[in-house]
Amino acid sequence: MRYGHFDDDQREYVIDRPDTPLPWINYLGTDAYFGIISNTAGGYSFYRDAKLRRLTRYRYNNAPLDVGGRYVYVRDDETGDYWSPSWQPTPERELTGYECRHGLSYTKIASSRGGIRAETLYFAPLGETLEVWRVRVTNDRDTAAALSLFSSVEFCLWDAQDDATNFQRNYSIGQVEVADGVIYHKTEYRERRDHFAYFACSEELAGFDTSRDAFLGAYRGYDRPAAVENGVAGDSIAHGWQPIGSHHVRLALAPGETREVNFVLGYAENPKDAKFDPPGSQTLNKTGVRPVIERWLRPETVEQGFAGLRAYWDDLLEKIQVRTPDGDTDRMVNVWNAYQCLVTFNMSRSASLYESGIGRGMGFRDSNQDLLGFVHMVPERARQRILDIAATQKETGGAYHQYQPLTKRGNNDIGEGFNDDPLWLVLGVGAYLKETGDTAILDQPVPFDNAPGSEVPLVEHLRRSLRYTLDRLGPHGLPLIGRADWNDCLNLNCFSDTPGEPFQTTENAHGGVAESVFIGGLFVLAAKEMAGIAALHGGDGEKYRVAAEKMAGTVAEHGWDGAWFRRAYDFHGNVIGSGENDEGQIFIEPQGICVLGGVGLDDGLAVKALDSVAERLATPHGIVLQQPAYSGYRIELGEISSYPPGYKENAGIFCHTNPWIMIAEAMTGNGDRAFDYYRRLNPSAREAISEVHRCEPYVYAQMIAGKDAPTHGEAKNSWLSGTAAWNFVAITQWILGIRPEFTGLRVDPVLPEGWTGFEATRRFRGTTYQIRVVGAGRVTHLEIDGARVEGNVIPLAEPGAVVRVTAFA
Ligand code: BGC
Ligand code: IFM
């Protein structure tokens, strides 16, 4: 069952009924000002940091899930009827023609009631710290209409965590100011934190409210605000309690007339050197923001701003465009998967319907993997991201598991000890170098742990990443797992069964001897990448190749179980992910990553391992993480066994890992399987089963419930997941095979049965390549602007050139 459809020309997903199985969200903002918005206008906004600079309030785990929001109310002043065109928060009011169009960094919600149509476009213009709500109201009746329009936001008192918990203080600190029709939210201003929010309207106001109690009335919710019901705002000024912003505008519309009313919600700071007279006064920088507000309330500016946003996305998406025989592939590659990759870059794991915005910082491994999906769109931002990440690395090569986006410092609460972390930096840098050729980054001085004076060239950080693994080998010569590897929940150094301490503690993790076959495979992959990087840097990659080979040998010796790669050895030396185990006999991660590292490609182990995956782990909804699921909690395995069977790491379809298998299948030449797995996860291909999948059909989710779960096929944790980047890599670089390499662009598709080619446009290092793949097999030679070139690597061309390439397969 569908709840909408894709409008491919507009690059929009159109939801045509508001009661989607879950709120289906979108993101506003591209740089510093961001917001989440659901298909019923729920969500919140923040400036840079979803925890510390939260503009609007959101009530966690609410019913429905996505309240509060950016709500507009329309009132028919003749009958007293009122409603919200976004359905929420007035779901009792029946609407006709409801439509929510989620586009790239904007959302439009429209509906009609009683012959009055209202459409709100929400977006945050480029380069500004504000969002615009462009409301268009049309009178479709054949008589004149006397209407009222009310806006409403509930302000968050900035620190979202504190806001949600510290009421004894917060009910007394809220402060607002209203001047020239603009509502200013200035809580925290007394302490000179020097930031404030403003909420403005393009029309002359009939009234306003800033006190929630005054606006809603006692014992009322947003479904029937007293001010809206009565058609009169209270001109209230909030003193403590819950400050809100609401404008009241009256509109008289002739038959057929449309009126545009713009609202602007923004974030501002005082100039750093602002003088206050008298000292301690609470003068807001109103004169500074006033021109910005006035500009963005004008319809022409809004029009241009929206056009600018659309052009920005057109430009980013142009870097890769494909035309294949499969519409779901085209739509995801050309629009939605790329979009999700950039959102993931901006948000990391901070703010979604499932990530609270007050929880995690930026993950070391997550950020490096996210980079794989966006480096081609914003290489200069990828460069900065790499330098930020590397600057949190320790001298030992170890990595803080997370760092804070605002301070860019490693997070001491979580600390280090996830032993795979450092290796991902090598892969992130490798991907950046392949995309850009910018070898200068390797000589860029980067400190350890942000300590001034400790700077060494970036390339030294990469060396230490590899060293970190080699310095920590266990009894079988495999890498020590530490607290966990990619699988956060595989905590194998647990030996405490102290009541109340269900998971491994930091203390017992270090010094633990548990080993990871996965990190072994990852090391092989990263060391080979490093060999290439070293060569680029004028050095000799040989020692890295030797180290890779040695580790590959160890993996084959101690990590092979007969028909698949083992997963690990626990603290007690017991094997995990083996036919010897009663549960958890086979895990997906080592099958993928070992083959990516090239282990088993020459001797048939890779194919065997992938056959085992197909046999034991694949389901119609994707490939589950392991089998059989753990039926009960096991202290020696940790958090993985705390999940009920079929969910998350305990045999859920952990989507992030599926593209590793797609790539591995492509590496062994099995295009059918690679593409089949790709389609099982492709959100657009799952659109028709939205009642099962439940999450948005335009983005990947982190997890789909596995076959052991009662809700098999149900997705969860959409948007912010490494799934986005890896699927993008799997389809564009390995199945379609257009792969940046150090020396040029390789065209090496591994296509499914029935395809006889495809077309692609790829902007790479300043050149536009128009690529046509002809045939169904492996590419034997190319024709580049008419000249035959053997093999499948397009040599680098002049920046600015348009090069026509035909690849014969
Ligand atoms: C949590 C897990 C979670 C994982 C990824 C870990 O830190 O403990 O429950 O699955 O992060 O979100
Ligand atoms: O690898 C991790 C990731 O860092 C965070 N989300 C879950 C994954 C698997 O545990």
C-alpha cells in the first residue's frame, strides 16, 4: 500500500494522505540553520547544535510522535470554523486535497476546507540563519471570504536537554519582547549568551500571543487554541512558563483571490563587540536583524531564495546522474540517496525522529563512512571534515569514539577503545583522494587530540591508524576488538555479571583479549588503501601490502569456518560466528568486509562465504545480521543479546551491512545477486509495501526487522545511518561500476541479467564524463571521444572538458 508517489521531475515525494504509518520527515537547511519537518508540519529547528541551540520545542515520545511543530491555523471568521492545513494539530477537522511535497531541503503542505485552500512552503534559504513559511491562501468559493490566519511555534529555552527536564528553573526564566510586530524570544539573554530568536510576519497584525497559556487557554491543547477558536489573539507577553510565538492576521479574500503571507523564524546573535548601555541591559540587536527580517518577508526575496535553493541542489546532484533500465535505481541514485547522504553529513547521528538531538556527538567511524557518500558533492567540506576528525585522534593512533560538533573535541564520556575506529580514517582519506586528487591534504599539519604543538602531517595519522591495529593483536594474531568493533553491541570482553551492570564496562574492556575477524578484514582493506596512498605521496606502499597479506593469511587461518568467515573470539577464547556455536553461527559483517579487503577472492573462499550468506541470512526484506538469533541474554556477548530476536544487531536487517555484500557479490562478478540485494533494500522499490515498511519510502532506514521478529519487514531509525553512504557506493561504484580511483575514473559495471547497458553523467575532477555502457558483460575497452582505449580506466582529462565515453561490455 502507498501513501503517496514520487514526482521525479520535481524531485519531490508527494504524500497524499496525512495518516502515514509514522511521521514521514524531511530536513530544512543546508549549512548552519536546520530543522526537521514531518508531513503534518511536526518537528523543530535549531542552529548548528540540536542540543544547545534549539529554537523550537519538541516533546519526546509524544502521541502522535511528531508534536510540536510549525503550525498554521485558518479560521473562517463568518462561521467560526477553524483548522490547520497540515492536518495536525487539528486532526478532527476533515480536509480535502491534502498533499505534502517533501523536496530537497523544503516541504510544501497544502489542503482545502470549506472552499479555502492553503499551501505552506517551508524552507531555510542558503546562507541565512532563518526559515521562511510562505503561506498562500486561496478563496475557491464564489463569494467573498473573511478569514483569520494564526501562526504558532513553541520556543525551546535553548538547551533542549535542560528544557525537557529542569522545570523548577525553566518555568521562571522565559522572556520575550514584541516590537513592530516581531516576536523576539530572548530567554538566556540575561546571562549574555547573546543569542535570540525572532518570529515575524509580512502582514499587519490583528494581534499576537507569546504566552502559551493565553494562546491555548486552560486545559486546552493545540487542537483547539482558545485564541483561534475565538478569533482573537490576547496580545499576551510571556513571563516564564512556556513562551510561544503566534501572529494573528485577518484576510479578506474576493472569490478566486490568492494572498501570500510570509512568516520568518530566525536565529541571531549580537555582534561580539556589542556595547550595552547601561551595562547589563538586555538590548537585543534588533536593528541588526530588522533588515534581514524585512528582506525575507518580501515575496520577491522568498521567490529568489527558493529558486536559489533549488539551483543549489540541481548543481550538487549533477555530479552523478544515471539512466538505467530500473526506475527505482535512477530515482534513488539521482535524487534521494544522494540527498540522504548530504543530510547525514550535516546531521551525523544527531537529529531525526529516532535520534533525539540531545544524545550523540559525531562518530569517528560514522563520519568517515558518511564521507564516502558525499565527497563527490562537496569535496571542500569533506576536506574540512577529514581534518576535524583526524585532529581528535590520539598519538597512539586510537580514536575517541565520538566528538562534539560545536567544540570539535573528543568526547571523554565515551572515550576510546572501539578498535575499528582508527582504520576508517584511512578509508575516508582514500575516498577523498580518489575523488579529488588533492594529495596536498596528506601534508596538512594536524594535531593529536587537538593539542597545540602536536601537529604532524595528516599522512602520519593514517600510519598510526594502521599501527594501532598491529600494536593490538590477540592470541590468534587477529586484532583485539576492545569495547566493540563496527558492531557496537558485540561486547566480547564481558566477564562481570554484577547485578545491575548488564553490559561491559570500560574498565574490563581494555586488556581484554577478545579478537575480531571483522577488524582483521577491515585492516586488510585499509592497509591496501594505504599502500596506494603511500605511493601517491611519493613513498613505497610495499610494507603496507606485506602487512595486508600477512593479516589476510591470519584471517584465512583463524577466521575461516569452513563455509564462511568467523566473527570473533571472545574473552575466553571461544569462537563466535561458527558452526560450533548453538546461536550466532554466521554473521554478515566479516563476509562483507573480508571480501572487500580481497580475502578469499583468489581461492574461492569469497564465493563460498557469499553463498552461505544467500542461504542462511538473506530474506525478501534484506540480509539479516546473524543467524540464529540469540534467544536469551548472554553476558559474554553483551548488548547484542539484549535485543529481542530479529531487532537491531540481534539478527535484524542492519541495512548498513547489506551494501558490503552487494559490493562483495559485484567483486566476484555476480551482478544478479548484487542487484537483487540492492533492490530488496531500495526504499523506492519498497514503496508499494509502505504499510509493512512503515518508514519513509524515499530514504534508507538503519534497520528493518529480521525474520525472527514478529514485525519482519518493518523499518526503523530512518535517515541518519551509514546505510545511505554505503548503498550509494554499492550501486554507483560497484554495480554500475563508475569508480573513482587514484589514477582516473574506472568504468567496471557488474550488471544484472537482462540489462544491456545504461548511461551516466559523472562530473569528476572538474571534467564532465558522459558515459554510455553498451553490452551486458565486463568492459573490455573504451571509446573516448572517438578514440579506442584498452581496459576500463578513463585517463584524466582537462578540467572543464566534456568527454564522451562509450564502454563496451
Ligand atoms: C547502542 C546500541 C545502538 C548503537 C547504534 C550503541 O551505542 O548501545 O543500542 O544500536 O549504538 O545506534
Ligand atoms: O557501527 C555502528 C555505528 O557506529 C552506530 N550505529 C550502529 C552501528 C552498528 O552497531
